Amino acid sequence: MSPNRLEFATTGATEFVDITPRIRDEVRRTGLRNGRVHLQSLHTTLGLAVNENEPLLLRDFEGLLERLAPAGAGYEHDDFTRRFDIALDEPVNGHAHCRQLLLSAFATLMVEDGHLVLGRWQSVFAVELDGPRHRELAIQLEGEFARHGRDAAEALVEIELTRQLMVDPEPIASPMRRLLEAGGKRLRPRLVQLTSAIGPRDDPLRAAELAAAVELLHSATLVHDDYVDESTHRRGSPTVASAEGPERAIAVGDYYFAKATRLIAQIGNPGVTSAVAEALEAICASQIDDVALRGTYPGDRDSYMRVIRGKTASLFSAACASGALLSEANADVVGALRRYGELLGTAFQMADDVIDFSPSSGKTVGLDIKQRVLSLPLIYAAEDRVVGPEVRRLLAGSLGEAEVGRVTDLVTSTDALPRVREEARSLVEAALRELDAVELDGLRPALAGVARSAVDRSS
């Protein structure tokens, strides 16, 4: 049995928070191969449900709850004159308690061959009925756990990240530590560690050093991105730019760009150093393109693909190639993994674009629109014959809350989101086909699992 807690913050009175990716992460983290995942809400105004993550359908659910248990309908629970020991900030929430009875406080999900068993359109939701609140779910996993050393490998990366930050000046290390401790998928380090076991030289400690350096490099790009995009929060915590100021953000990002590059050079493998350095060049060049293209927002598909291949796919590709090079894999394997990583990184960014339009993702809906970040669903919606003219007109003006909300509604009314989801899935399958012609020492299933989970989160 593996017990844990899922913690998250909600932002509204009725909110569907898709926790499917978090549950999948727990399945992978614990190594559960076959068994069950048990979930229990620890709150009387937080329910659980399994259904489709489609914005219009979620609005239907919200309307159904309002009709069955309307707010302000005169609940005895809200008559504070008849209750004892009422806190000064006690909310009027009788309707929320009644709505919870229409849902469930419990859910049990099956796991087969290491995968959460859900239908193609099914997602698992925590349904907030009285937000905004800080919430907790109890989660227990039971069954057959297959340990393949992943937990130990991940622990090596976390130890190495902690060790590196301990020796850095505290004003520099503190904001980076806050970012790293806020979470993250650690996909790039995971790819480094997987691919570093493919060749004849499998050294977990050197792989962990490289994986940690790649994660520091990625985190440095996030610090700079947040400054450029004027983002106030990332992963639920204040960004470096918003908490410490833009000057500190630039310094922190620059410091860890330099440090990560030095750590990689010290590994002593010229091929590894070159692979990561090329990715860093691509990231910087595409950032310039990204900012320049905001003047022609929302841009076109060709411009979008050029930017995300540099900003996102290049580091995925470098993570895969550098791990293989570290293990002294042959050139054919390195090339196949490089192409796999580029296609996976592209698919990952497309899936992330879709998530920006999901009200249950935990991200602020429409944030990319407000910050004029290139987005493929937005590009497709702007090209739509019916809503395209209105989308382009709104994007050409100032983007307040009303305009962002309207653009979001217009995008979700088209086929843009399912079209991008399908494109991302096709890229993943193309990435896996790159692996078919090379010998991967039995690691293809693990690489396939990483790839598919990277895009499943947008479903």
C-alpha cells in the first residue's frame, strides 16, 4: 500500500479540476503495475467525478448542479442563529454541501500494466463546490508494484539538484529552489536517464549529474520566459520576476544558464556538451523570434512551428541525444533518439497549448492569449471561416478580461482544440516510429510511456 496526499488550490465556487495527470504521476512514481488507486475527498464541499473534460459539457454539469441545489435557496445550514460555535468567516454554503451529495467523496480506479484504466474521453475530476480553497485528496495505491529503479534514479536527480543549489549564493539559489520545489514534470531529466542506459556505458551517477544540469538549464529558461511574458505565478508560486523583481530574474536565469553549461562541460564528453549547447542556441534564437512575432499575433502555423522547435523541442531532443551519447550508444541510436525527442517536444508543446483552454487544468484559462503567446489552437481559430474574423479583430485590440474570455469561447466553439490534440498524438506516433529501426535494449516501452503521457494530459 502506498498512501499520499494530492494538494491543489481552487479558484472558483464551482470548478472542475482535472486530476488525471496527477494520478498518472503517482502510478508512475510508485511503480504500480497492476492494482487499484483509491481516492477520498477530505472536504465536505469537494466531490469526485469521472467524465469528459470538454468545456461546454462542464458548463452543463455546473448548470445541472445549480438547478438541483440552487445557491441562496434558503438552506437551514445557513441559518447561523440556530447553530453553535460558528466561525466568524463561516461561509453561506448549504447549497455546496447538498451538491456534494449528488457526487461522491470516493473513487476507485484500476491500473493495468502500469497504465491508469480510463476510456478515451474519460478524466477524473475533483469538483470544487465552495471555492476558492486549498484542497487535499487522500490517495492510496495497492497491488503489484514493479520496481525498475525509477524511484532511485529520480531520487539521484533530486539529490543532485539540492547539492548544486546548496553551494550557490543564497540570493541566487533561493528563487531557483522555490521554482524547483514547486514541482514540475521532470520530463527532460527522465529522458536523459532513460537514454543514458541504452549504450554500453551505463553510469547512473553521471546520468543524474547530466539530468540535473539539463533541468537547471530548463528552469533558467522558465525564469526568463516568465519575465518576458510578465507572468506573476508558475506552478502555484510567485515567479522570480514578480517576487524579486526583473533584475533578479535576469541574473538568476543567466547564472543557471552558465552553471548548467559548466556542469555539462565538466562531464567531459564533447558530444554531450555540443548537443546541449546547440539546444541553448536554438532556445535563445527562437525566443527572439517569439517576441518579434507578437507584433503579428496570432501568427501562422509555419512561424509557430519554427518557434516551438527552438523553444521546446530542441531541449527535448538534446536531452535524448545527450543521454545516449553519455552511454556511448552508436550513431544510429543517437540519431533516432534525437529525432524522437524533437517530435515529442513538439507534441508536448501542442498539448500544453490545449491545456491553456481547459478550465480544470489548474492554469489560468486564457493566460497565453492575454500574454500574446503563440498558440496553435488560436492560430487555427483565427483561420476559421465563421469565427476567424471576430478572433482576429479582438486580438488586434487591447486584451482585457472580457476580450480574453470571448476569444476563449470562440476557440472552444471551433474544431481547433480536437484538431491540435490529434496533431499532437500523430507526432507522438511518428516519434515512436523513429525508434523502430534501432536496438534500444528493451527501453522502447518506457520511452513510449513517457511520450504518450506527455500528450494524454490534454485529453
